[in-house]
Amino acid sequence: MSASALIISGVDKFYGPIDRGVHAVQNLTMEIGKGEIVALLGSSGCGKTSTLRMIAGFEEVSRGSISVAGRQVHKLPPVKRNVAMAFEGYSLYPPLTVRENMAFALKAARLPKSEVDAKVASIAKLLEIEDILERYPSSISGGQQQRASLGRALIREADLHLLDEPMGQLEPQLRAVLRGRIKHFIKERGLTAILVTHDQTEANALADRIAVMEGGVLQQFDTPDRIKQRPANLFTGTFVGEPPMNVFEAYVGTTAGKINLRLPDGLSLDYDKEAFSAPVRDELLNRERVVIGVRPYAVRRSKDGVPATVSANQWLGDQTHIAADFAGGSLVLVEHDRTRLELGAPIKVSIDPKNLHVFDQASGNAISHGMELA
Amino acid sequence: MQHTSLLERILRGIALTLVVIFFMFPIVWIFMMSFQTNETILRIPPQLVFEPTLANYTALITGKLTTAAGTLDIAFMRNLWNSVFLSVTSVAVALLLGVPAAYAFARHKFRGSEDIAFTLLSFRFAPALLVLLPLTLYFQKLGLANTYIGLIWVYQLICLPLILWIVRGYFEDIPADIEYAYRIAGHSWFATFRKIALPLAGPGIAAAGLLAFIFAWNNFVFALVLASADKQPVTVGALAFITSSGIQYGQISAAIVLSITPTLALALYAQRYLVEGLSLGAVKG
């Protein structure tokens, strides 16, 4: 017996001939523990849905292997894999009511009718679709169909629940409520779930761990906190986080006991050598060029900072997003109070070295996060 | 509420009437002819008032055609039965072969699948006679000429491509994920085909079957060349009404009325399936 619910090892997916077709998923390896909720996060076409469909058995695995609950499944038909799935396009059976659609998923399990009814009722309550149970998919809204489809997946007892964009069609309030309930539901029953999403809020809220994918390559697979605080590379750093991380190319120099990160337009961020921990300082001084990144909420306005010019100022009701022209690019900073700054107003910004993410200029891989090496 | 003026309604009524008359006239005229004798039919000018007679129908059903030159045997009822048998069997065989094939073409893209599907369709491009002449020689060698099996086989040229291409479109319209959802819930692909794909494409299959039936029923040239009197359908059998003593318009009309009745009845009955079939797109979403 293995404690892993899912092991994907060295999986490649080609659409078209192997090694010549479109390489949708590249050498993917990941292991998911029992009872874990994992989000596959990425933009469209990053390979996340292909991955999910390979696990479900709707796409062939071109290379590598997939095990579910200790069984090799990548050569088995979907029916033998014991996984449940909620589809992005809902895929409810049109001739059946919502209730029948959900109960249908239990057919193979051959449960007594009373038990089926009880299960349907409890899931329907959870997803707030009790009042549409007797209606047909064509007569309900997209959001309701999506919840019915989600219910059809969650009602089953399977080794793995695959949820493809499970809440994309829901309105924001309902989405927030359901996120909490679904997470509770999954955790309470000890289910293992993989959800595919391009919504990082959803991934952060639901998942124990997030797998960030881009271009068919797994970029980072870690907890939401660590992905945010210690992005493995430039892509994860800029992809996760709202508003996105500010990044600038910088030349590393030293003058009079200070480390200078020289930015375009003749600007420079100057830090005392002691401001960095020894390993980070050594790494920095070893390099000529780096890419530095800083989260918008970590950029401070100060009297003796580096000059910038305000180019946009948005009050979002609970925070202010200020965009400024800075070092030949744009810098975004977030403040929690309403800030009255005219367009074109000069400001000065400073960045605490604790909040500095440093990436390798060529590979984009992280070098350090604050005081620690990556 | 829709607001239409009186004038508009009257004009619309007239337009509709004209259209209906235009399309219904031949059928109505033939229907009337079937109750007349050759003399009343050939009156000049034609008259709407006549004394109806059932003589044409009696002649057809008894198989005895009385002409000026004497009494002829007409195998009309036999022909009608041949038509029913050939069309029904051909469509049944075509459905049995075509629907699974259509499903395969719709769901599985394999090497050359498009080419095979197109080749099947291309059978319909060739003029029937071009196919028929060599076929006749083969059929005679094989002993298939003038057999039901041979005819049904040739009728597949009409029915199979039609059913394959229409039904394939319907299968393609069903989101594959609906089937995946069923399969992942613990069912084999065959169960999925039977329980999900077939019912969802049902209206389309019915529409395609109906169309194939009508085409098979109306086919003339295959049966003309390949079948002799006892295997002929009504379309060919109607030639017998051109006798040495003249054309039997009354009997021809009665024969037409009898022979369009099954297709007409079927079309009327299946109308709702046709409409349903055409609005299958509503399933998506």
C-alpha cells in the first residue's frame, strides 16, 4: 500500500506523432498524497487540462506512467481507474434531470435507493441546487449546470476527484461561499482532489499545494504560501500574485561598502553590504546581471528613495494601486489607505532587501528570496 | 401580441394558399385521376366534376388489368410488397452498418479515416448507370442478379453513405465529454455508445433512416437493370401500365397514390423526429 493517491512520473504528452507533434506536457513528475487538494494552475494551453485528461484516461500518455492509489493506470480504460471528474463543459446528460444526472454517477456502485437519495440531497444542499433537482440541464443556467456537474463528481467515492475549472461559471459571491464548503466537504471525507484552474484566488483558497504549469512544463509544485514567498523562477513569480510582481533587470556593482543594483535610466538601488545575509551577498557579487523582483505591496514610498513618476492611481475600495514610471518600465505599488496622488506626481520609492527576489538573468531561476538563498 | 392589419392577414392568406396549391396540385390531381377512367381523364377540356370509380384500385389489387386489347396480369401488389421489403431491409442493413461506422468516424480519428469516409460518399457522385453496367456483369457471374440479396446490396450504395454522413454529423454534435462523464462513472465504451451516444443521436438517426428509406423507395434504375418482374419495386412495375393499347392513366394514378402512401405516412409520423433532429444543437451548453 502506498500513501500516495497519485504518482505521475516522467509523463510526456504529444498531440500528433511522438517527438514530432505538439509537446503539450513535458516530462511531468509529481506525487500527490492521500487527502490532499492540489491545484493545477496556469494560463490557457499550459498543459493542465491535458494532464487532467491523461489522469482520467481520455488522453493517451505518450511516455511515462501514472499510478492512482498504488495501481498503474495509464494503460487502463477510464472505467477501471476509479476516478471521478467534473468537466469544464458540464457534460450533463440532456435527457436526465439534475437529480438523475447526479444519481446516475452512483449507478455503478449499486447502492440502495434511499442511500442514493440521501447522498443527492446532501450534495444538492451543499451546492445550493436543491430547487432545480427535478429540472433538465437545458432549462437551467450555466452556473447551475456547473454546480450539477460538480455535484455529479463529488457524489462518487473515488480514489481521485478531478475537477476541471469547477467554478468558472459561478458568480463571485457564490463562488466564495462554495469554495469554503467544497473544501470542507473534501477534507471531511478525506477525498483527494485535483483541480484545474487559471484563477489563482481559487487555487490559493482551495488547494493544499499548487502546481504552476507553463508551456507544458511544471514550474513549481508547492504550498500557496511558499509559491508566493519563494517563487522558483521568474514565471511563477510574475504569474502568481495580484497585482503581479514588479521585475527589473539590474547590473550588480559595488561602491564604498555598498551593493548597487543598477537599473535602466541611471537609477540605482543601493544597499549596505550588511543588509544582505552572507550567502545572498556572495551570490549577488558573483554575478554581473540579475533580474530583481518585488511584490507591489512590498514597495514603500519614502523620502530618500529612488524617484518615480505616477502614471495611474486606482482606488479599489479597500486598497490603492499606484502605477509609476520607473527605471524605463512600470512599477506598481499597493497601499492600504486612499492615496491622493495626481498623475505625473513625483514620488520616491524604496525596497527593503528583505522583500527582494533575485532571479538569474539567463535562466530565470530564483537565486534568493530576501535573506535566504532559493 | 403581434399586430397585423387586416390587409396584411388577407395578403398572407392568399400567398399561403398559392404556395399550397402550387405544391399540392400534382398530388391532388393524381388523387382525383385515380378515381376516373381513361375516358374522363382524357376529356378536353379537363373537368373537375366526374363520377368516381374504384375500378382502378380494384384492377390493381386483383391484378387484372382490363384494356381494349384484353385482360392483362399486373403484378402491382407484388411490386408494392417488393418495394416495402427492399426499402425496409436496405435501410435496416444500412443502419446496422452505418451507425456504428458513423460513430467511429465521428469519435476516432485514425489514419485515413477522412479518406474512407469520403470514398463512401463518392459512391453517390458517380452516375448510377456507370456503376450499374459492370455491376450487372459481376452479379450475373455471381448469381446475384435478380435476387433480393443482390438488390439490397446495391441499395446500400444509396442508403449507406447517406446514413453514414448524416449520422456522423449528429454524433459529432454530441460533446465528447458527455460520453467521457459516463465512461468515468464506470461504464465501458460499448455501454456508452448504447446508453448515451445512440439515444442522443436518436432523432438524427431517425431522420437519416427516413431519408434513406425515401431514396430507396424512389429508386428506379438499379431495380430496372438488376431485377426481373417478380423482384421489381413499384417504381419499375409502373412501366407495365404502358400497354399496347395505350397508357392506363387511371391505374397509374391509383398506383402512385398507393405507392406514395407508405412514405407519406412515414414522413408525417416522423415529422416530429425530423424537427427534433434538426434542433439537436440545443443539447449543447
